[in-house]
Amino acid sequence: MGDSEGESDLEEETELQKRTEGMARLMGFSDGVFAIAITLLILNIEVPKSTEATAVAVSQLLNEWPDILSYVISFLVIGNYWIVHHDIFEDVESYDRKLLWLNIIYLMFIAFIPFSTSLIGDFSGGVPVIVYAGTITLTSIALTVLWRYAWTSDLLDTTIDRDKVREVTYDILTPASVFAGSMLIALVNAQWAMYSWFLLFFADSIRERLIG
């Protein structure tokens, strides 16, 4: 009887260790993708060709405003995605192969953000803005699917309730609503669409007032 209990405890301990190591690898890989993606953003901003005259240097920097704006927005967006991803996996107690693939798909969109960011600086018009905003929107949808799957598959901490699930879902989809709306604006005017991204700084408070 004692031997059976000892073997059972050993199996549980081994399984827990494997799960802990697996989660550590998952988070390590995810953090690596985030770090590379957020670092690549700065490569989209070109150094001024000449800084001999102050007026020329200022003019060249002003010409880079779409790159600088998209850099700032993308940096903050990826940073926010990392924070939400970090918070989500603090609540994830276990994982399965499907969750791993959902995380891979989510990271695929994260890694695509620097490319879509570079399009805004290299090309004018509404198409680059739509591609960029579409990338952010799809990223949010991918993370939402991952979060909801973890909830429905009982992979989360048992203390997580429906209110917490709904709150995190809102946190994920709020930026997506701004970018999805900007895609429609870009059909009319690309610059207006980019200016609409400043709503991100007020989106959470607007959402809280509407829900309240």
C-alpha cells in the first residue's frame, strides 16, 4: 500500500516538473519572439542623410513622421500584448498541444508587426495602413481565441471566474476595435486613419464608461 502511494506521489511530482519545465520553455520562446519583434521596429526609421543644416535636418525628421508615429504606436502595442500575454499565462496552470499551436499563431502575428510597420514608411496611401491595422486586429483576435480556449478547456487556475475572463477579453479586443475602425477610415484618408490611433490612449477609459 505504501509503495503504491509512493509511486503515485512520484508520478505526480514528475508530471508537475514536466509541466513546469514545459511552461518555462513556452514563456521563454514567447518572450524571445516579443524581444526580437520590438527591437526590429527601430530599423524602420532611417537616419537623416544630412544634418549639416538645422533646417534640413528638421525637415528630414518631419518627413519621417509616419515612421516615427508607427514606431511609437507599434512599440506600445507590442508592449501591451506582452503584458496581456504575461498576465494570461500567469493564470494558465496547464497546456495541451492545441494551446501551443494557438500561441504559435499568435506569435506569428506579433512577428509580422515590424514588417507591416515598415510598409507605412515605405509606401503612401491607404493600403499600408489597412495592412498594418489588419495585422493588429488579427493579433488581438488570435490572442482572444487562445484565452477563451484556455478557459473552455479548463487549463486556467480554478479561481478564475467568468468576470475575469470577460475583463481580459475586453482588454485584448479594445485596441483591435480602434484599429479595425481605422481600416474603414483609411478607405477615405490614410492620414486620418493614422491619427485615429491616438484614440488608443483613451480607449480603456471610453470602454469603461460605456460598459459602466
